[in-house]
Amino acid sequence: SQKIEQNSEALNIQEGKTATLTCNYTNYSPAYLQWYRQDPGRGPVFLLLIRENEKEKRKERLKVTFDTTLKQSLFHITASQPADSATYLCALVLQTGANNLFFGTGTRLTVIP
Amino acid sequence: NAGVTQTPKFQVLKTGQSMTLQCAQDMNHEYMSWYRQDPGMGLRLIHYSVGAGITDQGEVPNGYNVSRSTTEDFPLRLLSAAPSQTSVYFCASKLPRGGEQYFGPGTRLTVT
């Protein structure tokens, strides 16, 4: 069966450290992988997109890697701040069909001052 | 630009009642979709549309209907609400192909 798993439900990290979140998938052939941030009571907000033929993408303090052999994406937040505390969701966009997004269950990140 | 708007923000229904969740976007996106979000389950796709007059089922379509008469609007109808439909519902629209998806603020629905 198809699955998208994010490494843990919750991750606590000290301010200033690098947070690393993992997204693993099985039985999907994604054309793109996206990361979203969701704050309590709000809709997800797009952060980054990486294509299947790209290994790494950066945006300010964010870095995403994508390994289609391992079927895994890593999402890094460097120099983390309390304002980075949120739930982070990965989503796959498939190569075929209507380009629907399929989401993982998310990791709740807490950055401790 | 208002982005994606949803109404209402909160709703309580009794089992068997019907209602329509409204969704509108002002970004001229062809693709729109509805998700439900439940604890531990993540976001699951209910229905989607790739343009006016075209709709299709997602992962969990049972109990829900949609229509798309204009590019801007994509309402979700619950014909006979059940407690299993208690959830937070998000409408979204996106750019073509792998483009980023824009979400509305959500509707929290409780069915008693």
C-alpha cells in the first residue's frame, strides 16, 4: 500500500540548533515533493518545492534534500528560532494523473528558547 | 488578493442534516481541491477539480458531493451528515503541475 511517513509526531530542539525532519514514502513515484508549515487553527502554508531530478534546494534558513533511491526527503531548519515552532508537512505530487498532492501526517516541531 | 476563502469557520450539525461548505479563490487557479484533516491521519483528499465543469474523486469521497460551475467557486456538500464526518475541512487551489498549493483557513465541523 502507499504510505508517506514523517519521522516522528513531535520534535523538540534547542534554539540555535539545526532541526532535521524526515519524510519517507513507499509505492509512490513523485514528480515533486513539497514542504508546508501549519500553525494551530490555520491552513498549511507552502515553504519549498523540489523536483525528482533535484538533489537539494535552499531558501534562507531552510534546506530540502530529495533522494528518490532511498525514497526520502530531509527538511532542515538551521539556526532555529522559537518562531519556527509549528507542524511541518511533506507532500508528494505524482508523475501521473491530475497532479494531486498526497500528504504525510506531519511533525510538530517545538523550538525551546 | 483574498487568496482562498472558506465559510463558515465553525459548524455544528446533527446526524442526518445537510450543509454546504463554501470555498472561493481569486487567483484564477484552474485546480481546486477539498481535504479533511483528522488527528493522526494527516490531510486526505476528498474531491478535486481541474477546471470549471470538471470534478473527480479523491481518496475519501464517500458522503460528499462537489460541483464547479465557475473557476472561482468550489462548494462541498454533505448530503446526510454522520459523526464520522466530524473533522477540519480545508479547501485549496494551486498552480499547474507541481505548483504550490494555497489553502483556506479551514472549517471546523462537528456532527453530533
